[in-house]
Amino acid sequence: MAAGRHLLLATQDLREVVAASPITPLPGPSKGIQGVVLHQGEFLPVLAWGDLPGCAGPLAPHPVLAVLRPRLAVPVERMLGLVDTLPEGWVEPENETHAWASAEGALDDLRAALLDPERLVNLLRRFRLEA
């Protein structure tokens, strides 16, 4: 659960889950990135959910950060589990609202989206080029 949305993360895209630490804002505007945290001796950019299409800002404080393989921290409000394979019946998002997801569908009785780190990083690069 992040930014009021149910999300799936593929296990191969997840590096680790760590306790959230104070975020240091970057100087100047940086759409899509709310700042950085110091993690294992390196600065790690932290995603700004509110800047993504189809997302609101965090609805609750994020107690953990999901660190993705492309070295991006994703604030997470709550983790229920991980998936190794995509559930049946999931489809490609139909519009740009979920430009950061590779699939969406139902998980039990909840609507969810599969976070795609490559698409997410490409979207953040596009934000940087548009600035």
C-alpha cells in the first residue's frame, strides 16, 4: 500500500525493505523525487508519489522504504507481501494514468497495479528532461 493505492512488487525488482529515515530535500525543483536518504553510505533518491500520474501524495506516514534494484527508494505505507508471478487476468494499463505500472488487475477483492521499476525510472527521466 502506497499513496492510498494497492501495489504489487515483483521480488526480482526489490533489493530490500528498510525502515524510513529522514528525507533530505534536494535544492530546486525535482519533480518525482522528494529528496534523498543516506543508505549504506550512499545517497538514495526517494520517490514523490504525488508527482506521478494517477497518484495522490502519501495518505499516511511511510514507515518503510522499498529499495528497488535501480537504486530508488519507494515510500510504502504498509506491506502485505510480495509476488513471484503475476496473478491471472491482469492486463496492461489502458492509459497514461499508470505510466509507471506494467499491469493492473484484481487481487482478491482489491484493485492493484504492478509497479514497473523500468517504466518508473523512464518517467522520472522524462520529468527531468521536461524541467
